[in-house]
Amino acid sequence: MTSIRDLLGESLGVGERFELRLEERDGRLVADHPNDASPMDIAVVEGLERLDEQPPPEPVAVEIVGRVVDGRIAGRVVNRNRERR
């Protein structure tokens, strides 16, 4: 049987990585969720020390983590800007 938690996890992409363009909103780095079925945007709250600039000028790899921050699903940066050059 599929639970609501399973369905929500699938639509939010918990554990998945996406290349995202980040912008600052309300003092946080945020990205639109690439999954149209997701009810939440992404707040990038971990791995920020990996960024050369905030917000970065290019998309970065972000992994979705299983918690909510300020009404958004949390994410963490999983690559450094300088590694992408």
C-alpha cells in the first residue's frame, strides 16, 4: 500500500539531485522545484559554504533532503561552483 508520505516524497524528489538556478528570496537561497507536481519550492540550507557567490551565477547541483524550512522543501548544495569551471 502506498502511503501519503511515499507520494509526497516522490513528488518532492527527496534524495534526488537537480541542477538548479538559485535566487535570493526573503534572505534564503531558493529555487523553483523542477517537478511540476511538487507543492513546494526548494530552500537551499546546507552546503552553502561550497558556493563562491550567493546566489551563484550558474545552476548548481542540489540534493533534496527530507525536511521543510520556511514552507519549502530543504536542499543542500552537492558541488562547488569552482569544480564546474
